[in-house]
Amino acid sequence: MRVTLEKGKTINFYQALTPIIISVFGVYLTIGIALGVLPKFVQQNLGFDSIVVGLVIGLQSLSTLLTRAYSGKVTDTKGAKQSKMTGVVLAVVAGIAYVAAVLFQGNSILALVLLLLARIIHGVGESFLVTGALTWGIGLVGPSNSGKVMTWNGIAMYAGIAIGAPLSIWLTGAYGALTAFVLILLLPFVSWFSSIKLPAIAVEKDFVRTPFYKVIGAISGQGMSLALSSMAFGCMASFIALFFTQKNWGDASMAFIAFGICYVLTRIFFASFPDRFGGYRIAFISLLIEIVGQLLIWTSSSKELAIIGCGLTGIGFSLVFPALGVLAIQKVKPQMRGTALGAYAAFVDLSLGLAGPIAGLIAGWFDYQTVYLFGAISCALSVVVLMFNKK
């Protein structure tokens, strides 16, 4: 399949999308590495409790949330390529702050401040990267392929997290936390060089923009359902490693791997399902599977059952974003696509930003296993919201 660019130029579908996918994967590897190394580093190296762990983890998503409107505006007015490349540069800066936190870990307060700064910068970078990458991809291959663009970007995102987290656990155990954080610093350069030669998309500068709050209102139904379903992922990403440690089950690498493999394979084999069978139907089925996965982790009496629960969570969560996203972008004009995608993704940021601290409180009041009952309840509420927003 070939798509036409400005001035009559054409480009193969996969030639257009592959560099963007590689670029997204490179930066999300850094996000996965951070998720794998930060909980134990904050708790064991710096000596802080689970609430601070939740704050450190959730702060990235919160900073991403707060900059979605601005990144969407930059994407629509300055160009998707510029937005995406800005995200890559910010990921490098975040890597520098992470490395500095390790070097100054003798002063736990200073190290924590540096980590919080790194998480803020990392979150802003993620905002620009994802909004730019999605808008750039849809602009290159056309809105009729928007579901595929979101599906493959999602594969890159969560494959990066699923590979990065166990990789960082292994690196930290074998070589120390500094090695993992140095890798965070270096990987964005792969992201930069993979897509630098890809053509930019022309910007229609005279278009009268719809206010961001109206865009949020237009997609709020799908966004809220997405946010509630994302709580389950936030719970798993934030506390599955500490849950395994509490149960003396060893490290949680297999839990991350199970989630990632199931997530990616579901997207690979069922990428066309939201377009073929409708976003509502696919989202509904996916959420039911996600609920089962969370309940299995909550009731698990063995490492194996918890890992299976993580795998089912990956299967369920996999198609929720593209299924609801296809419906969301149909509600705005093409010139506002970047803003709409930014607004839609902001609901994930809101969810993950709240999931860490809330799950930290639940873990403090009860235990780490109870966190996954909260994840299941959140997914059940997502189903309810979805039922009232079928279109």
C-alpha cells in the first residue's frame, strides 16, 4: 500500500510508519526502564515508603497530563515532526537528571528532588512524543488507517515498557542502578536518528482552532472509559515488583514479560478488529478480560497465577485505546487531530497520575495484593461509562 504526500510524492505505508514506531519504542524503553528500577531504588536505596514510591511513579503521568493541551497545540500549529522531536530531546534531559540522582544518592532528599525533576521532564517529553507521533503517522498514511496507526504506536509503547522494566531489573541486579539510568540517557538518540529523515506534514496555519475544552467535551465519554481502564495498568506497573517481593516470589520480570507479550500479540493479530467490528464491541470485550486478569492477581496464591493475571490484563488492555480512539478522532476536524489525540491521551495520563498515589495509599492501608481489587473495580466502572457512550 502506498500513500500520497504533498507535491504528488508517494511513500509505502510501512516506510512511513516503521521509523515512527521505532522512535516511539526507543523512548518507551526508557519509560519501562524507569518503572523497573525506580520502586526499589526509592524504597531501598533512598529509604522512602510506598506512598513516596507512588508519587515518584505517578508524577510522570501527571506532568504529561498537564502539558497535553500545549503539545497538541504545538503539533497542530508547528508540525507533528517538530513536536515528536521535542519529546526526544526532553527524554535525553530526563536521563541526565536520573543519572545525577544516582550520583547524589548519599543525600536522599537531593536525590529524590532530582528524581522528581526527571519524572516531570520525562512526562513532558512523553506528551510531545506521543501526540506528535500519532498525528505524524495518521498524517502520512491517512485517517482511514488511524486505527492501525494507534495500534502499532501502542505496540511500540507497551512493548518498550514490557521489555524495559525487566531489562532494568536485571541490569540493576547485575551492575547497579546507574547502568539502567545511563541507558535511559542513551536510548533517545536511537529514537532521533530513526525518524529524522521522514518527511514532515504540511500545517494549515489559517485554520480557526476549536478551544481545547470543547475538544475535551467532545471526547469525554471515550476518554473517561479509557482512564478507568488504564488504572489497572497503572496498578500493575507501579506495584507488581513490590508485590512479588512481599510474597517472596523473586523478581517480577516474568509478570512484566507476560503482560507485554500478551499485549503485543493481541495487537498484532487483532489490529483490524476495532475497524471491522466497531470500537464499542471490542472495548467492551477487552474490558471484561481485563477485569478477570485483575481479579486473578488479587486472589492469586502463587506466582504463576499472578503472572497469568498480568497476561490477561495485557490482553484486555491491548485494544481499549485504539477501539475508543477511532471513535474519538471522528468527532473533530482533521486540522484538530493533534489536539484531539492529545486530549484523548490525557485521560490515560490522568489515570496513571492518580493510580500510583491511590494504589500507594491502598497498599499502605491494606497490602499490595489489594491494589488489584481496586484495578478490577476501576475496569468495571469503565464498562459502565462505556455503556452510556456507545458512539
